[in-house]
Amino acid sequence: MADFRKESESLLYEGRVISVAEGHFVAPGGERVEREIVHHPGAVSVVPLLDDQSVVLIRQYRAALDRVILEIPAGKRDVAGESAEMTANRELAEEVGLHARRLTKLAEFFNSAGFSDEHSTVFLGTDLEVVPSDLQGVEEQHMTIEHVQLTATREMIERGEITDAKTIIGLLLALDQRGS
């Protein structure tokens, strides 16, 4: 495949979490193209697996969708110098009051490579201990925590009860790893 070449990028918007830029590129045939690019600091998520083989999920309002969805604990990589594992445990503690003594990386992926550079890492969290929670935003203060048997999550995905991409990826990989 011939190479595309990035010439420049112009900042269009800078917010608290994301920025939007217009990238200027040269295609292999010499055509000049512009693409809008959303820059994001990245994210982590955790499938917290309890000893009874249930997973801890959160039901949380998501403003972009204007609805409540069921998902695994997750958060932004917005602390400089913090490893993905540290961020995962920080978010796990903040949202559901747990700390994973063992984090196993399940996957790394780009959430929506067509327009965003957001890079995510999903972990399986095991050997969990209870710690104080520290709910950060108004959405987190109104979310609910649910325990669901890991083996039941495949059907929940198939029925459309779980529609969040990171959650689907994490749960299916956790099921695969556990041979379920």
C-alpha cells in the first residue's frame, strides 16, 4: 500500500477532555485531503471478576446517548505518568470501591479509528479487595452497581441489553479466557 503523508494539523476546538483538529494529508496519488480528527487522552476499562464468577457492572447515564447504559468500570488516562494498570485500579476504586490485586490485559483497541485517536486498554481484574469509593462526577453519583454472572453476559449482549463496545469486548474476552 502506498503511503499517505500528513502535512499539518490545525486546532479547531479544545475542550476539557477532547480536542478537534483538521488534518491535512497527501494521498498516494498526490490528492490533498482534509480530515477532522478527535484527539482523546485514551482510556482504560476493567472487567471486575468476583470469586463467585460474577462481574461488577455499572448502569450509568451517558449524555452523548441521552440514556443510561450498562457497562464495565472505565475512565480516561488523564493523569500524566500514570500507567494503564494504575489508571485501571484508580477508576475501579473510584467507581465501584474495588482494587484488583491482579490485572490481566485482555486487549488494546482504537474505539473509532475513522475519526478519533482514542486508544483503550481493557483488563480482567481478579483477586479483588474492597476499598473506599470516590465517585467523581454527577453521573457517577447517580449510577447503580450490578453483579451479573459472567456466563450470563453473552446472552445480555445478544439481546441488546449490553451495547457498549468496551464492555462487549471485555466481557467476551473474559468469557473466552475462562472457557465459557
